[in-house]
Amino acid sequence: MELRELARALGLGLAATRKLDQRMIVAATIPQELVRRIAGLLEIGTDQVAAYLRMPPTLAAAADYHADRPPRASAQESFQAVVRASTDMPPEQRDYWLAALGPTLGEGD
């Protein structure tokens, strides 16, 4: 499934979905409902989704880096902060995900 399709199916903006994919969101802040939805759409177990989201962040794919030091991923953000900052989500989708913040991966699977 393409990232854009996943974003649409989840009711998340593309930017927030990309941050999920790159694990730029603190896993403990991600709603379990979102994990269940991702698992259902990808037809995999919620434990697999949770394990993936708990892995270290990744760098942007196909990026060309020219530096003396190896690149490092940016700091992770909370799910709530990412949703609040999303400019590519309709207000009703943003409100839905902000209201759906409990329970999270940090509160057990």
C-alpha cells in the first residue's frame, strides 16, 4: 500500500503518516486505535506494527548526504504534537485524532 493511500485510509495527513513510517513519533504516544487500524489495513498483527513503531527512527530514503559525520535522524515528537502541527489534515480529522489519544502504546498493547 502506498503511503498516500495509507494516509487517506487512516484519516491522517501525509506528513503525519510519513513521520509514522520513519518512526519520528514517540511510540509510547501513539494511540492503540491507530495501531489497530494500521494492522487491519496492512493485514498484519498489531504486535508487528507496535514492534516496528518502537524501532529507532530512520532517515529519509534516497537522501543524498555530504557531511563529515554520518547523518542522524531528528528528534522524535509526540503523536499529539504531530497531529496539532499537521497542515494537510482537515480540522475534523485533526480533532478526531486528538480526541482519540488514550490508550497509547505506552500503556500496553
